[in-house]
Amino acid sequence: MKIWCCFCFGEDQDSVGGMTNSSDEASDNSRLGFRWGSYGRERADFEEGKVGDALPTWEAMVGVGSSSGVRAVEALGFYEEPSVTSENLEFDGASYNKRAKFYTDILECNPTVISSDADNSSLPATSCYNASSVPSMSSTLCYTHMLNSSGVQNPYDSSGGRDDEADGSDTSKIGTLETRMDLTDDLLHMVFSFLDHNDLCRAAMVCRQWRTASAHEDFWRCLNFENRAISIQQFADMCHRYPNATEVNIFGAPYIHLLVVKAISLLRNLEVLTLGRGQLGDPFFHGIAECHMLRSLVVNDATLGNGIQEIPVNHDRLRHLQITKCRVLRISVRCPQLETLSLKRSNMAHAVLNCPLLHELDIGSCHKLADAGIRSAATSCPLLESLDISNCSSVSDETLRDIAESCVNLHSLDASYCPNISLESVRLTMLTVLKLHNCEGITSASMSAIQHSSMLEDLELDNCSLLTSVTLNLPHLLNISLVHCRKNINCRFVDLSLRSLKLSSVTVSNCAALHRISITSNSLQKLVLQKQESLTKLALECQSLQEVDLTDCESLTNSICEVFSDGGGCPMLKSLVLDNCESLTAVGFCSTSLVNLSLVGCRALTALNLKCPYLEQVSLDGCDHLERASFGPVGLQSLNLGICPKLTILYLEAPNMVLLELKGCGVLSEASINCPLLTSLDASFCSQLKDDCLSATTALCPLIESLILMSCPSIGSDGLLSLRWLPSLTLLDLSYTFLMNLQPVFDSCLQLKVLKLQACKYLKDSSLEPLYERGALPSLRELDLSYGTLCQSAIEELLTCCTHLTHVSLNGCMNMHDLNWGFNVLQNRLLQNLNCVGCPNIKKVFIPPAACCFHLSSLNLSLSANLKEVDVACFNLCFLNLSNCCSLEILKLDCPRLTSLFLQSCSIDQVTIEKAITNCNSLETLDVRFCPKICSVSMVSLRAACPSLKRIFSSLSPP
């Protein structure tokens, strides 16, 4: 028997099949470059251990880039042509159960066979692919191994050849590449049951046991030849090999009219048959009657008969028949056991059905089928439950009425794109699914007929442009869809009223003229009514409703608040989205269930009143005109009202709130904040906030730890005295205020750690005396006096005596002239960061070891234009920034841990820099960009002066 690989045939096959002669084989061997005799001798030498000289390399056999190879051919047994007999199929028991060897260097190969024709057949060849380019199962499935499982030795078999007796280094080399596995036949069968056909073919190349196991008929019940150029002989060989196959797919194969006859005659257990893209005549339709086990037949995109005759389909046991997209004039189906039938998109003009048990009928898009033909076909099936007549433009109400009378069990009807139906005189009492997309005859009068379908569960009325109102009271309705019911000149869809206790899904979209919606349901949990521009009234009685989205409903009025408040019909509502509802001006909700509320983009909103004790999140982005806001009580943990610049009155009662931001509420004048757990309050730029408001807030929010009052000029001493009610206050920001006396702060904030006094220009030089003379604020660690007016002496006293400070900022201090710490101190300074950015009058910085700045790690003196001399000796200093100090001339550094030095735009010369960085043994980054006295040649000298340098930033091109 010939050996075929049935899934990898060439695309240029022209004949139906036939056997090849020896001369053709010899010519093909010569053309493919295979020397069978010499290779047999080479293989014998290989088995005797003469590996080094006898066996050619892979490149020598197939050449670089070749897609075929002798080694893969031999692995699949293509070097001889045994006939399949019972003797060949019997294996020695010892070798069959011998321990399998898996070689880790097995090639990733997909065997292919060049297609055979009647006159000139080509010999089998193999195509090898890399693992990354292995075709998918749909494009490359191989059946070679099960056609070649008799008497053929595989060079990778554990029982074939003499690999265990090979001598020398070759034996040890192979031993290192093999993994031994003890797999019984039953275990191997179970493992292989999880593999697809492509993987089974790969497994067949491992050894004889695996090849035999992978060829078991249990894995080849389905023979898939879809879109494969297979010949008649090859197909017949496969059918002989697996006569118990139950499923065959020859869709897209050539000569399907001959292949299907072979399948019917040779596969007596065939149950599922799929074919198409060809012409089928009488022999096929008469032959399927003899295929007694056939249960399912699928014919797609085929020409049936000669185009003028009637095609009979007769079968006593057929259950499922699908003839879709076929070209046929007349068709007759007589299948007493048939349950489902699809004739979708077939251009038949007449159909006769004799299928008394038919349950599902699909004749959608059968444009040539007349109204009478549809009526005759459907009414002949009294047990029909599902009918699809979509895109049958000729169907009428009379036909539907006859179908309703004949098919009393009809549950599902798809009459989409049927322009001539209105359903006004049709009664479909048992209907559960009704689809009426793009039905131009469906009007509001049709709803009375639909109302009689009391069992209806799913209703789709998309693109029914003549609908003006929908009123339905259906007790079992679950889903309804109304999409693109747009307004036109003559009619407008304005009213929707639904009443169904089981209603769980409502889809309404792009109904531009819809004004009123009324829904009653106990099962509806989510309602989405986006972009209903004309919607003004909404009535809901939905006991289980939890989510509502009314985004872009521009015409909604304030009355919508009553619907979603307690007693409004939605007691379980948790999430409400009213984004971009621009007609809302005053919103008030009183709900014990609401958790999330979104009012984003409601630009006309001026008043907000929320009494929702479980409200956890509210979004007010874009509410630019909100003036009055009342939250009480609410369950919010954080709230940002800084996006409401016109807010004037605020009432807030939130027992769980910990974070409140009022930043930017510049006109906020009245605020009552009752948040006992509040820890952070940001009232920056609240210019109208007064002392009484601050006092009331501190009394009701005793746990505040961070208080930001930047740019609150109305806050005075009385308000600062109220800070004594905040025992946990650690951060206080009074920047840009008009304070003249800080004594209330020193008296009230004993635990303060961070104090920011930026641009407090009314503070006197003596304002900070309690800090460095009387030890006020002993816990203070960070002090920001940037852009202040303190004199040089006050700054020196502060830096000298307040040794407990760790972070000090003196940016932009006009009165600061020098930073000279050339004197001993009594104790170590804790200072870690010192910022003196942009101090125009500072000229000298001197920090010797005697200053005891053992903790100083960052020093920033950038933008100090008059700074001329810097002499710093700090053991732990890591960061030094002198950028834009254009007057810098002297730089002395003794900082062994300095890692980053920035000298950008400094006029310092190369020699000075080299001397400065000599003692900086840890320096990694040096920035000398835009330094006029540094040239490209200097880079080498700088690296030589400091070998630890890793990065030098320069604006110059390398030499």
C-alpha cells in the first residue's frame, strides 16, 4: 500500500488520485535529492557505531535553509513502502513495552507529502520548521505515522537500531542527551488523549511505543481535511486505516463529490459529515440514505445538482441538517427524525419539508423564497419551537398568523428586516423570544399584539423607526432592547412604559425624542440610559435596582432627585451617575443606601444637599458654579472641594472623614466642619476664612495632624490660639499670611514638627526669639523661612542655637549675607538639609569641622549670584548644588562622602575644581555644563583628579 501524509498535500494537485509507478518514484527521488541505497548503507554504519564517517551531517543532506531532510524522512518511515497487513501491525511484546527514550535534540519537524496526480506522482518528502514557525493545527496536521506503523524502524526508537550498543564517545554523548521515562501503555494513552493531531504526529517521532500509542483509533475519530488538497486514493487510504471514524470534514477539499462518496461507502460509523465549496449531485444525496449512522450533515457554499432539478434529502435517522449559502432551485427534505434544519442564505425558490419532529428551522436571508413557500415550509412542522425568517422580505402577517395556528409550541421567532409585517392580527401566545430589528411596519399598535405573548422573555425592537410609544405589561419579560429608535418628520418615539416583575435588562440608546420612561420591576439591578437628550421624566419602581447611569441626559430636571431618594422606588440603589446633566441646578438626595454619586460636568449646579449616611464617594469635577454644599451626615472618608471655586457656604458632617481639601475655595466664608476623625485639612487660598470658622473647626476636629492655612490672610491671633485644641498637630503651614506675632503658635502647638512661614513679610526679627532663646517648640524638626525679611543676626542665632532642626529652608532671603560657622558649638547639630537657593547677597559659605555638622547631607546654594567663596568640610555631605553661582571663585571641599556636585553655569576654572574634588573620594556625578572656563580637554584631568567619577555632564563636544 502507498504511504501518504494526508494533511500536507501540495496546493497544485490536479488529479483525483491513483498509484505511482516505480519510474515516477525514481525520478522523484532524483529530483528531491534522496539517495535511498546509499543512505541505507550510511544508516547501517551508524548502527554499527561508525557515526563519525558514515552518517552525513544535516546540512550535507538537505543544504542550508532546505525544507526537507533524510533524517526526518527516516523518522517517519518514508524510506520504504510496506503494505499494511495484520503481520505488519503486530509488534514484539518486549520491544513494545520497552522503556522509551526521549532525545532532547530531536528536530522540530512537520512531515509533509507532495500531492500525487494520475500521471506523475511525487515521492513523499518532509518539511522541517523551526519551533517558532510551526504552523497551526488548522494549516498543518500530519497523519503519516499511523499510515506507517508497520515494520519500520525509527532512528529515535528505543527498540530500533543499536543505539544502546554504540561505542566510544558517541555512546556517552547520547547518554547525556536522553531522559528515560517509564510509561505504561494505559498511562501513555491517557496522556496522549490531551494532545491535538499535530502534537500526536510529533510524539510519533519519539519511539516505536509512542508511534503506536499515538496511532490509536481513539485519537482519530475525527478526520479533518478542511481546505486540504487531498486525492481520492489518499483519502481512501485514511478511511481504510480508520474505518471507525465518526466525523469527517472535507470542506474546501477538491473533488468533494467523489470524496464524500468514498466516505459514505468506507466509513460505516460516520455520524458527522461536513463538506462544501464544490458541486454535489444525485449520487451524494442518494448515497447518504445508506449511511445509517449519520446524525449531522453540514453543507456550506456548494452547488446542489445542476441548478434546475429538485434535490431530495432523505434519511431516516438524521437529526441535524445545515444547508447554508448553497445554490439550488428546489429542495425536498424528508427526514422523520430531523430536529434542526438551517437553509440560511440559500437561493432556493421552493422548499418542501416532511420533518414531523423538527424543532428549529432557519430560513433567514432566503430572498427568493416566496411568502407561500415560507408558510408551507413552517406549517408542515407542527412541533416547531424556533423559527428564523429574518431578511425574508416577502413574509406577511397572514403567514405569521398561519404559523401561529399550526405551530402552537413556537417559542422563538426572528422576523428582523421583514418590512411587511406589523403583528397587529397575530397572536403568538407561547412565544418567549421575539426579534424585530428594522421592521418598518412595527408601530405602537403592534404592542397590543405583543401584549398577548404573555410568556415573552426577550424582546428586541432596534431600529423600528415608526414606534411612537411602547407600553407593555408582560409578567415574564426579562430583556428588552430599544436602540436607534430615532425621531423623524412624521413620528417620534416619546414614551416607554414597562411593567414586569422579572425584568432584568433594559437597553435604551440613541432614542433622541424619548421624553418619559416608566419601569416597574423587582429583578432589575442595573439601568443604563445614556445620551437620552430629551428625557425629562423618569419613574422607577425597582426594588432591586442598584446601579443607574444617566450620563448626558441633558434635559433631566431637579425632580429626578425624588426618584432616587428614600421612598422614590429604588430602596437598594448604591451607585448613581448623573454626569453632564446640564439642566440640574439644585440636587438633593436623602438615601440610606446610596454609596457612590457622580455629578461630573453638571455646570449649572449651584446647590447640593446630601443626607446619605453610607455615601463613600462623590465626584464634583466640573461643578464650577456650586455655591452651597451640605453633606450631613455622609460616610465619606475624603472630599475635595477645591474644584468648586465659587463655593461660599459649606456644611459638613462626616464621622469617618480623615482628609478634606478646600484648596482654592477663595470665596468660602461660612464653613461648619464636624469630622471627629479628620487628620488633614488643606484650606490654602481660602482668603475669606476667618478666626471664628477656624476655632469652630478645631473644636469639632481634635485629631487634626496636618493644617495648611497658606494664603489665608484673614486668620489672626485668635484663630491661632484655637490650635490648642489640636494636641496631635505636627504640620502647620502659615505661608503668605499677614502674621506679626507667632506667640500663639509657640503656646498652642507643643508637638509641632513642621512649621512653614514662607513670605511672611510682616514678621519681626524678634518673632523667632522664643525658638532660639527660650526653647519653644522642642519637637520642631523642619522650618521654612523662605522669602522672609529676617535679618542676618536673627538667622545666625537661629542656626546656632536651634541644633535640633533637621531641615531648614532660607530660599530667597534678601537679608542673608554670609553663612559663617567658623566657631565651636556646645553640641552636635542635627541639621540634614539646608537650602539657601536664590539668596542674592550671600558671598561666603564657611562650614568647618568645628561646626559639628555631622548629619548634614544636602546643601543647596544655587542661584546665589554673588557667592564667591565656598569652604565646606562635612564628613556626611552627599549633595552639593552650586549651579548658577556665576561669581564663584574659591571652592574648597573636604567631603569624603560627596557623591553629586553641580557647578552648572559657574565661572570657576579647571584647576580650582581639580583641587576641590581631590578629597572627594566618593564623587560619582559632576555637572560642569555651561562653565565658560572648562574646555573639552579638561574632562581627562578631572577624571584623573577624582578616579571615582562615573558621570561628567558637559555641554562641550568630546575632544
